[in-house]
Amino acid sequence: MNNDMLPLILIVDDNEEILEFLERIFSNKYAVLKALDGKEAIQILQTEAVQLVISDVMMPVMDGFELCKIIKSNFEYSHIPVILLTAKNTIQSKVEGLELGADAYIEKPFSKEHLLAQIASLLTNRNMIRDYFASSPLVHIKSMAHSKADEHFLELLNDTICANIEDTDLDVEKLAKIMNMSRITLYRKIKAISVLTPIELINITRLKKAAELLAEGDHKIYEISYMVGFSSQSNFARNFQKQFNITPTEYMHSKQLDKKKNFY
């Protein structure tokens, strides 16, 4: 597989032999970047679209705990899963790592099979959550959040799109301006959390709002298509079926049947 297609992992450790050992383990499945301390890792995160960080805890300049804290509290990086590696196997240090938002805490010496399984699990779970959000009409965007910072961002993003949903020309430029963010920062953050482009996410948000209105049953389908910013009913119906594998009419009928069942 082309290296550009592989998930990008950042390994952080002040021991160069360990960095090389880990790089050899990962090289078949992942593209790898390396840093010798937390400060160097932050510099890499500023320029590279890293999908997962594996960091030693005990390091000079900036240790793994501080690095984890910065990643999980910073808007631009808070979506990135962090695995902490440490020789400190006390419950207290493990609790400290998890309280700072670490997604996993692995004690040294570790088995490479365990580490590889943990990485695969974190990346696969996130992909499953993203797919579930995109294919399920009533699942909220917040379901993709993996931190408080992400949750706040996704809520704000959803509210902003919904407040401007009738604007058929809503795009990343307009969205970024309304949210008081740079277009590049907004694009990167949306892409990192959802694997969708902003336009794709706007489109899905329109369709999810439509699903909500269809489920309520108070409007005709052609009315809903314009209410959520589609220029024509046929374009709306095509998009809805492609996204959720059901036509708006079928979806509306299924929700009405559910209501009748619940009523009786």
C-alpha cells in the first residue's frame, strides 16, 4: 500500500533505540513519524495530520503526561488518540494518565502484539463510529466526539449549520467566517474527526435535519427539501437515498408506522 494511504502515527520517546524498534514494528501497517520529547511532538502535530500518538511518560523537556494534557485540551489536536507507555506501573500513575485523557496506558515491558492490537482497536472503533454517524439518520454529530473539546466543537458546528441550513450556498468559507475560524483550521478539524470534507458534512447535516422533520410528519417532502437547503425535491430525494439507503417517502412511512405501534 502507498505510504500516503497508511494511517499516520507519531511515536515519542527519548530513547532512539526504542523509537527504531517501534518504527520497525509499525512500518508494515502505518506511516511513522518520530519525536524525542513532547515539545518536538507538538511541533510535528502543528504540520502533520497525525492519527494516533504513542508516547513514553518519562522524558526530558516535556514528559508524556504534559504532552497528553496539551493534546487533549487543544482544539486542533483533541481528537487524536493517545497511548501512554511507561515503566511506572503504579495505579496512581495509570490513573493520572487516564485522567489527562489518555486513551490507553500500557506498561513496559509490553508485547508488540498487545500494542498493535490496541492501536488497531482505537483506529477501528473510531472508523466504526464515523460510519455509524454517517449512515444513521437520527444519530447526532456529537457521537463522534472523543473529548470534551471535540464535543463542544461538534455541537457548535452542528448548531451553526442548522441555523444557516436554508442557505443553499453554505460552504466552508461561509461556515468558517460565521464560526470565526480560518478556513484551513476548520477544514482540517472536520476532516480529522469525521473523515468528511466540510461540504460532505454540511450535506449530511442537511439530510439528518430532513430525517428529523420527516419523522415528525408535519410537513410534505417537497417542503422539507427546501427547508433544509436543497434546490429541488428530486436532488434531495437522490441524496437522502444515497446516504441512508432508503427513500424519504419510505422513511416517513416507516416512522409513521412506528408511531402507530407505540400508540397502540
